[in-house]
Amino acid sequence: MLMNSFQLEIVTPTKISDEGQVDYVRCPGLDGSFGIMSNHREAIFALDVGEIKVTQNGKDHYLATSGGFAEVTKEKVELLLETYERADEIDAARAEEALKRAQERKTAKEIDTARNDISLLRAINRLNVSER
Amino acid sequence: MANLKDIRDRIKSVTSIQKVTKAMKMVAAAKMRRAQEHMEEARPYANRLSTVINHLLPDVDRDMLELLDVREVNRVGYVVVTSDRGMAGSFNTNVLKTAQNEIDTIGKENVDVFCIGKKARDHFKRRGYTIIENHTEFWNELSYSHAIKIGEGVISHFTNHHVDEIHVVYNEFVNVARQYIQSEILLPLTFEEENGQYLGRLYEPNREEIVRSLIPRHLNIQMWKYLLESYASEQAARMLAMENATENAQDMIKELTLEFNKARQAAITTEMLEIVSGAEALQN
């Protein structure tokens, strides 16, 4: 069955990228993943650190994001993301390094744990997505 | 009068200095344009973010949002944005002077400083201020991740109650010839509340959670703005300073050339006098 497609745009602090017509988007919501298909009700979703899956012409693409929000309107879906990387653009070695650093800091005391946990989460997420 | 060789050497060295200042001016111009482009690119994201926050804020219990928490001010954090390199006229001097004045009014012992750029670090370190974080030598590969990194440090310093307010002192880019020193209160954040338009939509997980997760992001984009404004200002100031230096070099070359010609003519005159008087001596 052919799915109805809809317009997807990704807006970040450094660029606006028009992704064109897509069939399906899966986003990391604050309390679990959710999917958007065409004719979705108008909505605003907060997004967490995680993986975004975009289905376009029957093909799946994966993005790693550090979060933001999604705005669904009748005309299009906009993802406002603080940062994102496509799976094939992720520098796995660098992510690995960041992960190692964060883990080392975790064992060392008197650090800002909340801040470190976020870096840890981001590094793990980037590694996971890069393996897609 | 200086001899001919000395003057020629000086002309040569001033000419090569002029080449350098001219090149620096061109580089600064290109970098400034890039910073301005970044500012343009950041605008849609920043606007959307603050629109959503402004619309949702009235429905949210403000006491739950720690970054909007207005407390009695005992300790203040100062973020001072400077450059790593000089040769930019009064760019760094002005911002450091303003920041130091404000900090000294509050009392140096009640202020924590976040230094952005080498110039701020050197300045405040030498004078024994309490420095919490230094961020240096990133300007050449300035990216949004730096804004996030600086933002995180500032946010956690505020939410951990180390300070009750965060001020930012930076150069605001007005135009190529003009940069204003700005001093703003970054935290606690303030928003203009609006209502309407977004009614009848679905909010996931709920309005409060959305606002809570977006506010730190709003702060990061603010930080990005400060960095870009400062970077563009730095390059504009350097452009102007180098333009002046190039002009000065031109004047100097002109003066030296004049001096050189005078010296050359004087030398010729002396030589001729010698020949003539020599010839006369022979005739006698």
C-alpha cells in the first residue's frame, strides 16, 4: 500500500534543511518514542536525546539528535533540533572517546553528575545510531 | 640626516608590514561576513523556540522552573566575552573595563567569573578574581557545540545555587564601524508572556514538560548569539584597526620616500661640489 507522504523540515541553530516528502517519522519523545504519519493532528512534542527514523520512498534513514521539539501542522512537520547528525556522518571514534571521558569522570568524585550524565547519554546515543 | 641605505631598509620593512596589515584586514572581513551569516541562520530556530515558550509559559507554574527562579541576590556570576588575539583596537579593553567596573561595584569577593577568550582569562587571572571556567582558543573553529558547552557550565552554576544571577558582558555588533558594549542579565531568564494561537493543539508529554525541556535550549541559543555578536564585533574592530594601520603605513612610506629623495639629492650635490672644487684646484 502506498503511504501518504508529508513535508518534513529540520531546523537547527546553524541551518534549515528541507527533507522533502517523507512517509513516516519516528521521534524520541520525553516518555517514549512515537511516530508521525500524514494527517497527524496539530501538535507540539518535546524531544529527548535519541534516534530519529525517517522513512522516505520506502527507505529508512537514521539521525542522532540531542533533542529539541517537533511541531506538527496541517502543511508540514518541523523538527527543531539543537543538534543532529545523520547515521553515516557520525564520527564513531570521537563518540567513543567522549563516552570514555564521561565514564572516567563518573568514577572521579566531586563533579556535576547531572551534566555528566547528559554527555554520557549523548555519546551512547551517537554510537548506537552510527551502527545503523 | 640618515644615510641612504638605512632609509631604503625602513621603506622595505614598512612596505612588508603594510602587506601584512592589508592581508589581516581581508581575512577579518571574510570572517566577519561568516559570523553575520551564522547570525542570520540562527534566527529562525531562535524565533520559533521563543514563540513556543512564550505561548506555553502562562499555563505553567513558574515556581517549578528553576531557570526562572528569582532569588535574593547574594552572589553573582559574570560571563565576560573577549577574543583570544589582540590587534583589534579597543575591542577587548572596553569590554574588560566595563566588566571590571561592574564587578568591583558588586564587590570582587561576591562574584564568580566565566572567562570567554584568552584576553578575559589573562586579565582576571592576573588581578586575582574568582574564575570558575575558562573557554579559550575555540574562536577559529567556532561552532554551536561551544555555545552548548559554555551554556551547560553557566546553567549548572546557577541551578546549584552557587550564584543567584548570571550577567553577560559582550560586544554587540551594530555595524562595521560600531560595536556596543552590552551588559545583560542572562539568568534568571525573563520572557514576555502571550496567549492564544496555540490552543487546541496536542501537547506531548504536557505543556509544563515541554517548557521545562525547551528553556535550557533557549539559553544555549542566547549563548550562541553572544558568541556570534562578539565574534563579528571582534572581526569588525580588527578590520578597522588594520585599515588604519595600512593607511599609516602608506603615509610613512610617503614620508620616507621623500626623505630618501632628499638624501639622494643632497648626496649628489655634495658629490658635484667635490668634483667642481677638485677640478678648480687642478686648474689653479
